[in-house]
Amino acid sequence: MVDSRIGRIGTEARRLLPGETGRRYLGWTGLVVLAGLLLYYPIGMAVIHVIDDDIGFEVPAAMQSDGGSRAVAMSAALIDREVNQHRWVANDPFFLPGAALDNMPNFQQGIISALARFAFEMTDQIGRVRGTSQTDPDLQKAAGELQYPGDVWVFDFSTSLAPTVTSEARYRAAARSLLAYNERLANGAAVFEQRADNLLATLDRFALDLGASSATIENHLAGGGRFIDTRADDIFYGVKGQVYAYYLLLRALRYDYAGVIAERKLDNVWDDTLDSLRDAVTLQPWVVVNGAPDAQLLPSHLAAQGFYLLRARAKLRETTNILLK
């Protein structure tokens, strides 16, 4: 009686333990989960990653106001493309594939840095009457939002445990302010000073910005060429994004300041500047190599980029010298 009861208990216990089929199922499940984890980042990175350096990029018709500034519309369009269409990745947390990317976030932040400079010039120079009138509220807001760091996610535990405003939310607000300004400009309720001195001051700031990027490249090259250099591609793509934005802005400013450019006969030097910027933008190495500038096998891509950067800066200086006369 007791033995039979013990036997039944043993039988029930064996039923509760996983059999051969259960163990096999658990093993396959574990392999599938492991494979998914191993593929999650590389596949996700491949899907997300894009370096959109299309030099033929145009402002969508819905974002361009008749009578508005083409350069302002271009700024808003670039923000919309990088934040809403391609997705902003510079602030992705560790559990998202974008956190493992480095070229794309540097390229995107390079674009925003150039747009932030232009927004400041719009606020301080172009969007007010000879620098003595009140600053335009939409331009002032856009300039402030574009100064926001690009790596702020929903939570920034270095400052607070509470949720915060993300980088992309700030940039979307900047785009809305730029479009609001352009709409008011088209309606005659905002200022866009199409004077040679304003254009000169703006180009001068662009040249200073490019000079700072050139110095960054020079300082890195001074450390000597290295085959494995994880910093080289960060610099390369950050500068690439900056130069790309300046190329599109200068292309748009050509229409905004068509009268000044024609009066001062700047067409040729303007074309030369755009050509140099385009040459810097269209550099597309499969892997960014920081070799010695005179290397035969592994040349320095940073040195090549720096050459076109300095050439574009020289052309900008030539333009400002003409505007001074």
C-alpha cells in the first residue's frame, strides 16, 4: 500500500519534470533568443544608418513660402529631414541599435552646428534693421533651440531623475519657429535685410567656423598617422555634415542675395566656393583612414578633407574682401 503510493508520487513528479521534448524545446528557444540578440544590433544599425549627403537636396514645396527666405526654408527642411525622416540617433540609449553608430550621429550633429550658426546670424544681423532694432522672436527661439546638445534623451540622469525635453524635440521646435518667421516674412511682417554688410558678416562667421574645423583636423593630424584611429571618422563625418549644410545654405543664399551678388559681380567666386564645398562633401571613403599625408598605400582622408575646407574658406574670404569694397 505504501509502496504503491510512493510509486504514484514518483510517477507524478516525473510528469512535472521536462522530458526530452521539453529540454529540446528550451534549447532551441535559447538559441533563437541568442541569435536574435546577436543580430539585433547589426541589422538594426544597417536599417537605421544613412549619411544623406545629397547635394541636389531641395526644399519641399510645402515648406517654402513665396516671398520668404530660401536659406531659412532650407534650414527648416534639413532639420525635418534629419529628425523626422531619417531619425535622430545621436541620443539613442544603449538598448537601441542607433547607440552603436558613430558616423551618422556625427554627420547629423555637424549639420545642426552649421544651422545653429546661421540661425544666430539671422537673429543678430539679417533678421533685424541694422542691428539696432529688437530681435525677431521666432529667430531668437530657433537660434536658442539649435544650441541644445544633440545627445539628450528622454532621461538625463546627470541633471535630474525626471524626464526632460529630448534633442529632437528642441530641433523640431526650431524648425517650426523658422517656418513661422518665413511665413511672417512672406506677409511683410518680418525683416530680412538684403544688404552687402549683412551678407559680409554672415559669410565671415561661416569662414571662421570652417577655420575652427580646419584647426581640429590639423591638431588631429599633428598626432601622427595611425591605421586604427577611432577618432578620425568622428571628425571626418562631423566636418562633412557641417560643410554639407553650409553648401546648401550658400546655394540658397545666392537667391536671397541675388541683387547684391549681381551688383558686386560675385557669381564666379561664389561658384568656386560652392565647388570647393561640394568637393569636400562628396568625399566618400569606405573606411576613414588617418594615414600620413604623404603615404602611398593608406593616405589621410582627413588631410584631403582639410584641403578642400581651406580652399572653400579662402574663397569665402575672397568674397568678403570684394564685399568690403
